[in-house]
Amino acid sequence: MENPIARIEKVLRDEIDVYSGLLALEEQKSGAIIDKDGRLMESISREQEALLSRVERLEEARVRLILEMTGNLPSDDAASVPTLTDIARRVDDSSAGRIVSIGMELKRLLSRLDSLHTTNRRLIEDNLEFYDILLSGLRSTASISTGYCVNGVEKSRVSGSMIFNKTV
């Protein structure tokens, strides 16, 4: 059986691989947002969901290994799970250095992913705001013209009317 440190390292490296895939997809999503390609964004989002479910399994495995290594019983309180730094304090210097190094690489990757995700969310919000302004302008060009016919009855009609397909 593999030692617990090697298993934790493997899980962390697997997480780095998955998060690298998520980062690449998020970068593709930036292009799709800029190009206003909704179908590509939908496809990328599906791929991201699959990777996120894999991340969830890896996180559970990592926590399980850490708890197994430290002898702690599982708890619902996430703060009670020992950190990688806590694990590094309990092992030899070589293993500690590897774990901390992998943990820092994962943390940098997550920071980049979070920053790009925030940027993409802002791009989407800006695009939606632009379309709202555009639609408001188009709606304001359609107005009701009223007047009276020869019989003295008010007639109304919409001038510059438009039909919007909201299903697309």
C-alpha cells in the first residue's frame, strides 16, 4: 500500500490537472463571451460541470486521506480538517517541502481561476446590460399614435411597431 503522503500528493496533482483544465475552459469562455457565442458558452459550461464533479470527488478523497493520516474523525465542520501546513509539520522535511510546494501551486492556480471567473462574470453582466439598453432603445421607438377619425372616435395605432422573439 502506498504511503499516505504519496497518496495525498497524487490527489493534489490530480486536482492541479483538473483545475488546469477548468482554467483552460474559462479562457475559452472569455473568447466565447467576447464573440457572443452562446452555444460555445453552453458547451464549455457543460464541460466545466463535469470537471467540477471530479474536483468534488478529489476534495473528498483528500480530506479523507488527511483525516486518516492525522487520526481525526470526520466532522461536518470544515475548519476542523487539518490543512496541508498541519500535515507538513508532522512529516519529514523532504515530504513537507513537496506537499507545501504542490499546495502553493494549487493555490496559485485557484487564484488565477477565480480572477478569470470574476472577469468573465463581469463581461457577461456588461453584455446583458448592453442588450438591455439596446432593447430599451428599440422599444422606445415604437410609440402609440392617437387621433380622431371623422366620426369623432379616437383611433390608435402603434407606429414603428416591432416584434421581439424572446425565445432565442
